[in-house]
Amino acid sequence: MATTTNYGWTTPDDTSLVKDGASAIRTLGTSIDTTTKNLNPQTTTGAIAYRSSTSNVNTSLAIGTAGQVLTVNSGATAPEWATPTTGGMTLISTTTLSGASVSLTSIPGTYNNLQIVVRLWLPATTNTSLRLRLNSDSAANRHIVNYAYGTLDFSYDATSIPLTGNARNSSSSTIVIANIYDYKNTTTPKIGDLLAVNTETTANFTLNREHFAYSQTGAITSLDLFSLSGNMTSGDVLLYGVK
Amino acid sequence: MTKPKPEIKIVDVATGEVIVRDANAEEISQMELDAANAAAAKTKAEAREAQRQAILDRLGLTEEEAKLLLG
């Protein structure tokens, strides 16, 4: 019996009898119907078809949700709809500053950088600064801060990073914006920078621009904020993940 | 009257769970050490500043003149 080139549908031979025509047409029609359905398996609006592992048999992929884009699955074996990764900042947490120390733990490693925003930190004790410690690591000589740009021949010499200058314990004007870059990598020390302003022990203000480093290679998963001496009366810390 | 222990607030940012507890002995020691280190650093900076001022005085230069000279 003759067959078609691409799909192998059975067709009558040139020598077939006319009386068998109806049967031959029915067989061909059934074959076409089956193949067409295999190539177009979609049954719902917006579904698309893609080739399966079987020749001439496609798989239906239902339409995604609003805003999703077509991408390739993690096994690189099939297309799939996925929510696109967007840039920008995600607010991870907002925490009121109180007590002697606030620890932000279980920081997800799903961002590129972290940004810490401190608003209106007010110490209970005058003439003290707000500090940041990475990974609750109080071991000696693992943190360092510097206020000048350029090459610096330095040694890690601190157990925490000052986020502010010394402040008085009334009338806070503190704003701190600190960034920690590539915080989840596990092969290099960590680096960051910050801008901060706060009310000094007098009526004046301190404006800081710093860069800092932490010598350890582990991913940053927790941050401690504390007044160098005494409790924190008020203020908020906002933690953002930045992509 | 016993002095209240400093409080530690721990926030699990993944779950939102907040634990507020008294600082333990180790944490209190660390706070005291941090304060001592900061005081030592301040003393060191003040000593350095005094040394710098002494040099300026010996040379008979004002702060502005020194900045001009080094700038």
C-alpha cells in the first residue's frame, strides 16, 4: 500500500479497485485526523503546542498568567511560562530599633545586594554611635571602615562598623543608607558603603560617607544593629534586597 | 535594685518571627568589649590629634597653613 511522504498516511495504490475507494478515503481521513490532532493538541484558548520527544506528536502548553514570559525549563527540555525576573528593590523587613541590639536573621540569599535603611535611630545614651555587625561575628579584626577613597594599606581592625557618628540621645535626625554588595557569595570578603547623617552631641550634624569591608567569605545571613553603649530608644531599620 | 539586663531583639526576616530576650552573659561581655574597644580607639585618635597639634605648634604653623602646605 502506498503512503504519503511526511506522515506515512496510507493511500490507494494505482492498481487499487474503485470499489475500495470509500474505505481508502476513510482510512486516509482517519490518519489525517489523528495526525492533525497530534500536531494540535491544544484544547483551551491561548494554549500553544511544542514538539514532544515523539515525532509528529506535540505537547500542549496552557497559557500562562498575566505578565509571564515564555522561557525554557531548568532541564532545558521544554518551554514553560515564568514570571520574569525584575530588577529593583524588595522590602524584606521593617523592624523597630529597641533594646541593646536588633538582629535581622535568616536573610534570604536570593538578591544581588542588600540595602539597609535606618531612620531616626535614637540612642538612650548620649554620645554613642550606631553599629553594624555582619553575621553576628564579634571575632577581633574582621571588620574595617574607612572614610577616604583611594588605595589604602589596611588591616582589618574592628568588630563592627559605625553607621553613624556619635549622636545625642534627643531629637534624632538620623538617616543611614548602607549597601552590602554581592552578599551571598562564599568566596570573597564582603564590601559595602554608606551615607549617613545624624545629630551630633551638640546641635550640629555629622555627615558620613564610608566604605567598609568584612574579611570572611561566608554569605551574609544576619545583621546586628546596636548602639555602641546603652539601649536604642527608637528608630526603624528597613532591609531591602536589591536585584 | 538590680540593674535590668539589656534586651536583644532577634527578627527572623524569612518568617517574621520576633524574639525579645535578655542578653546573656556572653553578649553582655561583648557589649562591654565593644565599648572598651571604641573608647580605646577614641583615646588613640585623640592622642594622634594631640601629637599632630604638637608638631604644628613646634613648627609654628596654624591648621590652615598646614592644610595649604600638604594640600
